[in-house]
Amino acid sequence: MANVVILKLTQSTRRTDRFSVVFSEESSGEGKATVTDESVLKLQLRPGAEVDGDAFRDAVEEVRAHDLVSGALARRSYAVLEMRQLLRRRGVSAPHAEHAVRRFAALGVLDDERFAASYARNHVAVRGASVWSLRRALARKGVARDVADSAIEQAMRDANVDEYEMAVTVGKKKLTSLSRYAPDVARRRLTGFLQRRGYSGDTIRRVLRDVAERKGGSATGNG
């Protein structure tokens, strides 16, 4: 691969470990990229220097992968597999994606246990998700079953609820929006809502019975 000629090198005002590089190569002309201070020293980057193109692009891709992971984690927690998928969607090569993932995992900020705990806590406390739906969602994100189950159990303990109590809570909230419907229609809609949340048939029947008693039979009608 053709060499790259460094035209301009400027240290970032926001991060002292980052340098902006204006470069030129025969195949694509002039371009701009970001590298680390370590790469500046390693590749001996300076205006007028001619450096190996592959080594330069590796240095640029390493920074891009690192900054994508850092930016994503600043917004929310991620599972390891989820982060790998994000990097691949953004066009980061497999080796650079894996290097970035391993680096952040080693720092302890990219961790399946940490992600599962946050995810379960939010979906139990805010959304009243069922155990089944939480397991399925976490499995899709690459979280191991034992890690997922531990996180779900802890989230329920923290919220001081079990799955049935969560189903009753979300069922009561949903029933409020169904008050304009006839009892049999409300029952069908509430059943479908709880099924989509992943609750079992036994749990749904118990919820319908419990909510009906509290609401004077409006969820179950005459059945």
C-alpha cells in the first residue's frame, strides 16, 4: 500500500492525547484523521514525513473504534456482544473492534454483568417486564443465562416484588386505559397485553381474577 505524506499535525484543544492530522496519499488525495499521541511518537508523525500507509490507517482506525465505544458507553451501558455489533455496523474492522472491546472490558466499564443489572433494574422498576421477556431480551444481547437470571432476581429483590405482583401492577395500569370498553373486550385486551409482556397463562388468569375483584368484576365480565 502506498505511503502517506503528513501535511499538518495539530494537537487537540479538548484532549491532549489526540492529534488532528491532515495527510495526502496518491490513491485518494488529501484527507483528515485523528490519531493518539502514542501513534504520533510511534510513527514519527510530523509535517513533511512520509509514513507507511497501512500503519497509519491502523492508528486512525484504532482511535475511531475507541472513541465509538467511549461515546456509546457515555449514553448507556452495553453488553459485550451488543457493542461488537455496533462497531461492525459502523464499519469498524473485526480486529480493531475486538481490540477496543477487550480494552474497555479490561477497564471494567464494558461488562455483561453490569449491563444485565442495569437493564433488569430499569425494566422491572419502570416497565414491569416479565422474567421470560427479560431473559429473552438479555439472551438476544448475548448475555449468558446465569448472568441474566442473577440480574433479574436481584432487580426483583431491590424492587421488593415478584413476577405476579409486577403483572398485577402493570395490569391495573393498563385496565385504567381500557375502562371505556365493555368488560369482555377489556378482558381480551388486557389478556393480550399481558401475553405480549411475556407473562404465563397461569399468571394472567390470576391477574385477571385479582384485578376483577379490586375493580368489581370489570376485567372479567360475567365469565
